[in-house]
Amino acid sequence: MSQRVGDEAVTKAMGEIRSGPSSRRHGDTLPHIHRVGSPPKQTLFKEIKDSVAETFFPDKPLNNFKGKSFFGIFVLALQSLFPILEWGRDYNLKKFRGDLISGLTIASLCIPQDIAYAKLAHLDPQYALYTSFVAPLVYAFMGSSRDIAIGPVAVVSLLLGTTLSDEISNIKSHEYLRLAFTATFFAGVTQMLLGVLRLGFLIDFLSHAAIVGFMAGAAITIALQQLKGFLGIKNFTTKTDIVSVMRSVFQAAHHGWNWETIVIGLAFLIFLLVTKYIAKRNKKLFWVAAISPMISVIVSTFFVYITRADKKGVAIVRHVKKGVNQSSASEIFFSGKYLGAGIRIGVISGMVALTEAVAIGRTFAAMKDYALDGNKEMMAMGAMNMVGSLTSCYVATGSFSRSAVNHMAGCKTAVSNIVMSIVVLLTLLLITPLFKYTPNAVLASIIIAAVLSLINIKAMILLWKIDKFDFVACMGALFGVIFKSVEIGLLIAVAISFAKILVQVTRPRVAVLGKLSGTTVYRNVQQYPKAAQINGMLIVRVDSAIYFSNSNYIKERILRWLSEEEVQRTASGLSGIEYLIVEMSPVTDIDTSGIHAFEELYKSLQKRKIQLILANPGPIVIEKLHASKLTDVIGEDKIFLTVADAVSTFGPNEV
Amino acid sequence: MSQRVGDEAVTKAMGEIRSGPSSRRHGDTLPHIHRVGSPPKQTLFKEIKDSVAETFFPDKPLNNFKGKSFFGIFVLALQSLFPILEWGRDYNLKKFRGDLISGLTIASLCIPQDIAYAKLAHLDPQYALYTSFVAPLVYAFMGSSRDIAIGPVAVVSLLLGTTLSDEISNIKSHEYLRLAFTATFFAGVTQMLLGVLRLGFLIDFLSHAAIVGFMAGAAITIALQQLKGFLGIKNFTTKTDIVSVMRSVFQAAHHGWNWETIVIGLAFLIFLLVTKYIAKRNKKLFWVAAISPMISVIVSTFFVYITRADKKGVAIVRHVKKGVNQSSASEIFFSGKYLGAGIRIGVISGMVALTEAVAIGRTFAAMKDYALDGNKEMMAMGAMNMVGSLTSCYVATGSFSRSAVNHMAGCKTAVSNIVMSIVVLLTLLLITPLFKYTPNAVLASIIIAAVLSLINIKAMILLWKIDKFDFVACMGALFGVIFKSVEIGLLIAVAISFAKILVQVTRPRVAVLGKLSGTTVYRNVQQYPKAAQINGMLIVRVDSAIYFSNSNYIKERILRWLSEEEVQRTASGLSGIEYLIVEMSPVTDIDTSGIHAFEELYKSLQKRKIQLILANPGPIVIEKLHASKLTDVIGEDKIFLTVADAVSTFGPNEV
């Protein structure tokens, strides 16, 4: 800031800041030995560097590299990209026992879920199994969460299914499959880019409330979709909104639902829900719920096989391809008319998948108190989906339900994902043909039981209690999803979240302060009704940085308060207001529009013969007040360290 | 909030908040007779009502209507719509003298400017004069600014000219004129809607910095456009970017510029700039600059008439239609292929016009300290442009230069606009044919002299000094306008403004606090390097409301600080950190994501055996902490009125 004119004058004036004549002070006011400080001067370059660093590198990722040799940096960089190299060195048999058990548990849960979820994406079952083989392996090497269980999830499968079939309505065509791989590839690219460009904070714009609503809406939509398999309906709508689905269901009722299917579905749904309930009541029995889907599949498959119920109209899986993933590198559309659609669907599903994974990762990281690097996590997810798209997988992410089971089963590291991956591989190699007679109704039951836990009614009640606006955002997303589509619900969620930010930045809170008797503490009179206003003074606090978006509002709000207070005080026979004290503590920053607003406020106050006094401007604010010479206009002797100082200087003697 | 469960428990716990054993306290700490207060409970309806009221009706427009009879309300409503009914009653001869002189002054300034500005919009001169007749009249009845001078302005004329000719390249066609009226109509509708729907705050999103840059860019673009008239070039580019224009100018140089034109233009440009300089040096001589354009027109017209310079290639105005405005109601496209373009151009030009008018209105309102109702102002502007579009006018707004002259000439009320309007009417009726021989070069000189004052270099230097980010926004808008187009410049300005808001809400400031020796005041250690940190404690202050967009960042920022401090303190042989005090004063609001972040922070701290202490949560925050039962988790005894209280309770004895 070497361009600043008249810096000496400012410094000189700064030196003259006093806290008023001490003879007027009494009571327990503060010793006045401190002045409003200016932060150390920074060069422009450092200022910009710091600002960029705090925005994009708040975690200071390069801190560890300082003072290391070239080889040291290379090792650290490698460790940073592949955290397994770091934690792998401390790996021991005890940890492996935990990982083995949890890996086997989540494998038994993921295999039936995979076969079911593939249906949501309108893909053949093996593609979901492929995904559960490749993605966890890649994640285990690159990811930093110790609890997350990787694989296909219900919501992303549904999102892919609806968006892909909007583009290519023939879901059996080879183009459909190719577009799925394309979308997966670009989902990975999106995630990777967000991580590399350190734009991870963008997913913070999807608020918790919006996610709760979106998840619940998606869960309801998915459950409703299962009515097809559950009731054995043959002609089912391809739409996902509740109106179309219910119409389909009731139209089918006339031609008769398939009662054998319903009996099978209902029986296993009850079984699954009961085991879920048991696990919920007794946390130690979590494994009961974890293996019940596998048991349902085995029992129902065996049952159908011996009764040949499939001949009575019970729909079965029929065919799951045996063997491991084939390369799908040549299947991805890198040009042609589907490229645009692939990118669009990829970006959306990549962001949604990321949101889910990061939410899970954060939850467990907080529970066990280990650091989770959001940007690194995104790079891991991105790499995993890019590799997946080349090996016949579709979009994978962290699964809420399986991660919880993984955690409860005592997983220690990402090795549990490797164990799961190996089990899935063995399944693909050896036993997939056995799934031929698995009835679709059981898969529907498994999905319904799984997605029910995504409807977090407790969280919704809490939203209602804590923040009505959040509740509205939640419901908006929920109804958007179930009455229109997954994409519309997502759009509503984002729009409401943004609207909230806009309201926040244009209408910050401004509070009138009063003095707590017997102290030098000034507090919001709304919160502390006993706090007393000072005769002849109005003390207000601006609770936000002052920017172009709110500077006019703040100025006008203060002036309006002043007018209202003057009327009120005159009416109650008090003396008029002579001093306006603005408590600036919460004002962390001010821009040129804010400076202008203060100039205008000062001019308006001058006309009214009221003095403007500032209390405790922060480091950046005081610097900008100096730079704009506003301190000279207002007067350096009008800027105080605390409200109490200002009051003791200018206030009535009895204070 | 009657739904809250366990309110009694909360209230009971609240009663138990103490400030720690008083035996441990000494020094000048505060008397501990106050508790963290909860604001009075509100019903859901009141809460929502208050929030909506503060967002859309911060000025409480209906306050005056309270307790009035039906007739009283009617009169007030009429007065509110037509402020002239209110101030008109106090109008007297003394005020009229001021208004008459200023009205005549701005009329003499506006007539030559109008004829020149019409060219920027590719319209015949009379349409600008029509606009200066109708618009000021409507505004005088409905507007609340006393100093603004209404009429066509350079920037909006340029914006209309470029956007309209993008749609209809044949600027001489009748369609072009009709589209101009259509755009004007929808500009009025936009302004009216923004006022009626009380969305006036939307224009606050165009920051001061962006406006400075945009205006300067537009001024440069307009000045460059004048090279056509100034140099007498016949084939001139229709593009506005600096590259195309300069290419045009130098290509024309080969075929010879018209030297007679250049002489006339240069002579009068020097005359205009000298008078401007005189007026600037001596504020009392402002009228010299105000009437110099009129003198230039008269002298140059007379000169061309007697020398018949137009036969030597000096381009002249040729024809200005005599008579008053005709109705253009039937000319507006309410359907057909141009409707969409009309709406789009109308919305953009309406917003830009409004930005300019509101900026002017606010400046003078602050100078004279009178209230300006932004939403009412928008309705007046909207009405004025809608009426204008029906009477052969194009978009009018407040002019920077003429408003300043109006103010300096001593205007008292909007009557000066009426005086100006009458003068323009007389001009239209009587003397327009005399403008036939006015050389275009003089008009170009008038425009150049006028727009130069829109390039506010002082403001740019101030931007650089105060806020580098604002400076970047300003330059972005400026270069966007001159190198690309007016629209792109506007887009860049808005985009940069929004980016700033996003950074602000995702990366709020968090400060570490220290104690100022001999006081109970805790301040940012960066600003007050002498402030001492407390042994065994880390005190941080969050300087923003905690929302979904920043809650994770805040949590992680605090945890990172904690880790860094622990390392540092251990290195310097100090004891580890046992308490984390979060000063919550600036945290005006918290949403569910914020509550979750605090829960996660609490869990992480527990693992590290560090106690979480909150100081001075605000009214909304304490309510939400209770609603979410987070107070029970953290412990009511960990919530204090001030940091000093918390330190004196848990801190080391020597503090």
C-alpha cells in the first residue's frame, strides 16, 4: 500500500486517539491504555496471495513439504496421493481382523443390493457387481476415509436411470449402456476436477436441509418404483413422479396383480424390517440386519427353484453374466450426438455422488476424530469413477447404509473395502449363475428396506424446530423429487439454498445495544430486556461485513432506528439523541460501497446534529477507513476500542 | 415454538448458568449478575412475518396508515403514490424561483444533449426531445427525489442502440422504431414490477465498483463512437468494441478525413472543455459549463448556415421533426417475433437505467438528508417509461451531469423538471427547424465533453486503495465494455460481484483472540499483537453467521488452529490446550448445518480432551442451540455472557 497518500497524517492522528478525559470516568470502567490497532501492513502481493490461499487452500496442503529434500517431497507427494502408503506401514494383524469381518459383512449386504440397484439404473445386474469390484479397490488406495463403503447406491442409480432413459428411451439398446459409461466417465472427470482445482467448497452450497429433503424424496420415489416388482406389474410407467406411478399401480390392479409375487415380496419385506428393527434396538445385533438381505436372496431363490414359481408369473432375475469386467474404454462416447448428454448427466450425477460421499466421510471422521481432506477425497472419487468407466462400471460412491454397517462391524481401514471387492470378484467368477431364480419381488423388498432409512424423519423434525427456512428448503426438495423428478427436486434444493444466501447477504441483522447494569458490557436489548439504553445516545451493532449488497440497507436501517428512537424518547420526555455509536466488532470487512454508505450516514447525521462514533473496528476495516480517509472525516477521536470507552467519554456522568 | 420438547429442562438448566466460583475471581472482572438471555418466544407465524417484513418491507411502508380512517388512508395512499400532493402544499414562490432558474439551466443543457444522444440510439433527434418532454412531467408527480434531472442519457442510449441494432440491423426501418418503443415499454414494466414486488434490493447486487467500471467503459465506448461525427467519416463500423472502431478510423484515414468537420469539432470541443474546467475551478460559475453546449449549437449552426459548410462535406442534422409527440400505443409489439427481443432489451435497459437513477437519487438525498424510497422511486420510473413508450419516447432515467447542474443551480423540488419539460415543449413547437444546419461534429463534441465526466478516475484510485477486489471488478467491467460490448461488460460486472458474495459466504473470517493487559477486553491478536493468549486456553471468534455454506469451513478452520497452537505451545514449553472458547457475539444466526458442525466440533474436541465453551451467543443462536438440545450436550454451564467470564471461571489463577 505504498500508494497511500498522507499516511503520516493518519499515523499521527492515530497516536492521538484517547479515551476521553479520565476525570469524567468512574465506576468499573476499563483502564484506557490500549488504542484501536492497525494490523501490520501487507504488500499487495501478499494480500492477494493470502486471500487466494484461504479460499482455495484453507488446509495448507503444502505445509508438510517445507524443508524437505527432493526425494522427501516425492515420497510425501506419493503418500498424499495414495494415503495407503502412509497408513499401510502401521497396518497389523489386529487391524486386519476388524477389516476382514467388516469386509465380509458389507460384501454380504452389497451383493443383493447391487443386483437390485442395477435395475434402478436400467442396467443388467452384473454391471453393479463390476462396480462393487473395481471402485472399492481404487478407493482403498487413494481415499482417506476409514469407514466409507464404496459401491453403487440407490439414489445415484435412480438419477442415472431417469436421466439416461430421458436421452435414450430404449433402455435395452447398446447405446444406452454406452451412454451410462460415458456419464460415469464424466462424473469421474467432474469429481477429479473439483478436487484438483480445489473447488470442493462448491458442494457446500447444497445445504444439509436440502440433502435431507432430497434423500427422503428420492427414497420415496425409489420405494414407489419397487411396486412394479413387488406387485408383479408388467406394464409400468417409465416416469418417476408419484402421480404417474400411482396411476400405473391402480390401472394394473384391474388386470390383477400377481398374488404369488406379493406373498413372496411381503414375506421377505417383513423379515427384512424385523431384522432391521432388532438391529436398531440392540446395536450388537447389527449383523442380523446386515446379512438378512443375503439370507432373503438365498432362501427365496431356493424356494422359487424348487416350486418353479416363475412359471406362475413370478418374475425372476433370469440371467447374471458370469466372469469379470471387460474393458469398456472403446464404448465411451468421446464425440457424436450423445457426448453433450453424457457430460451433462455425468456432471449432475458426479456432484450428487460426491455430496453423499462427503457427507458420509465427514460424519465418521468427526466420530473417530481423524482428518478428512475434502479435495483429496474428491480426487479419489474421480479416479475411481474414471477407472470404473473404462472397466464396465457405473457411478459408484459411498453408501449410507453399508458405511454404517462397516463402522459397526469394526472396520479399521479401507482394507475392508478390499476384502469386499475380493468377495464380489469371487461371486462374479463362481456363483452368479445361481442368482438366475432370484425373484424380483425379493430385490424390491431389499431396496424398500434399504431406502427407508434414507427418510430421516427425526432430522426433519429437528429442521422444523431449529430453522423454519431450512424446513421449507427440505420440503421443497422432497416434494420436487416425488411430484416432478429427481432433477427438479435437486434444482429446487439448490435454488432455495441460494435464496437463503441472498437474503443473508442483503439483509444482515442490526441490533440496538443497551448496558447491563453494574457492568461495562453492552448487549442486544431484544435478548437482554434489562439492558439499559444510555440517555442521549443510540448504540447499534452491525452484525455482518458491510458490502455493496447490504451497505444501503444497513445505512437506512440505522437512520430509521434513529428516527423511531427520537420520536419515542421525545414522547417519554427524555432528551434527544446526540451520539450514535456503531459497534463494529462483527464487521469483519467493508468494501467501497460500505465506505460510501458510511459517508452518507455521516452526512445525514451531520444534518441532524448527531455525532457518529465507531467502536472497535476490526483490522481490515480500520485499514480501509484510513485508506479512504474516512477516519479524517469522522475524526480519529471518534473511534474507540470499546463501546464502554465511548460511553464513558461522551456519555452522561451518571453512567 | 410450542412444539419444543423438554422446554422445562432447558429453562431449569438456564437458571443454573453461573459464572463460576467467585472465590477464583480477582482484578477488575465484571460483576456476574447477568445470564445469557433468551429472546421472548415468538409464534411461527410472527417469526415468518417478521422475516418477510424485514426482507421486503424494511421501511415499514404501512406504518403511517395505522389508526387512520378510511378516507385518511385513501389520502395517504394517494400522497404515497403522488408525492407532489404532499410537498406541493408547502410550495411557495421562493422555492419556485430556485426551480425556475435550475429548470431553465438544465433545459438549455438537455436540448443539445438530447439531439446528440438520439444518434447513439440510432433514432431521429425528435424522439429524444419527446422523451425530455413527457418523462420529466410524469416523474415530477410520482418521484421523490428533489434533485434528479430526468431525460435520455448517454449510456442507456448506447445500450439501446447496440442491442436494438443487433436485432434489426436496418436502423432506418419502421420495425426498428417499433422495437425501441417495445423495449421502452418493457423497461417501464420491469421497473414498475421491481417496485411493486419490492424487489428493489436486487439492484444492490450491482456493486459500486462495478458501476464505476461500467460507466467509464461506456463513456470511452461512446466517445470513440463520436469519432465518426468528429472526423467526418462516412463508412463507420456498427460494432462498438475499441478494436473495430479504431480499425474503422484508420481505414477512413486513407480516403481522407473531412478537415472542415475536424476544425469545427475541435474548436467547440476545446470551448466545451475550457468552460467545464472553469466551472470546476469555481463552483459559482457552473452555469458557464451548463449553457456552453447550447451556445456551441447556436454558434456552429449559424456558422454553417452562413458559410454553407455542409456543401463541403460537413455533415449536418438536416431534419428535426416539428410538433409534439404522437401516440405510439399501436406501435408496440405485443406479439410476433420481436416480442421476446423487446422484453429482453427492456429488462436489461430498465435495470441499467434504474441503477443510474437510484445512484443519483441516493447521492443527493444523502447530501440534503431527505428520505428516498427506493421502491417508490422504481414505480415512478416504471410509470414514466410506460407512459413514455405510449407517446413516442424511449427509455428515460436520471442524468448524472444534468442532475449535478440542477442541484448547483439551486433546484428545490421536482418542479425544475416541469420547467425543463415546458421549455422542451416550446422548442418542439417552435424552433426545431432551426437545428437543420447544426453540424454533427458539434454534437459529437458535446457528447465527448459530457461523457468524459463519467470516467471517474478518482473513484478508481480510491477503489485500488481501499479494496483490490473491487478494483478488479471495476476493471473487468471497464475492459468488458470497451473490448467486447456493453452487455458483456455488464455481465462481467454482475459475475464478479456475485463471485465476491460467494467467497464472502463460504470463507468467513475467524480470529484468535487475546487479552489486552489490565482489561477484560479480548481482541484479535493480529490487530493487537500485544493481546496475550491465556495459558491452557484457545479463544477464537467466528465473524459471521454460521450457515451450510461455511459451517464446515469454520469447524475445520478452528480444529486446524487448535492443532497448530498445540504444536506451537508444546514447542515453547507451555501447557497444552484444555479449553476452547468460541466467542459467538458476531454469530447472528445458525442453521441446522451449523448446529451439526458444532456437534462434530464437540465430538472432535472430546476425543482430544478439550472442553468447548461458548461466549455470548446471540438471541437466535441461543434459541436454536436450545431447540437442537445442543446446550444439553455441551452443558449449560459452558455457556457464558462474556469471554472474560469464561476465562475467570476456567482460566489459570494468575489471569
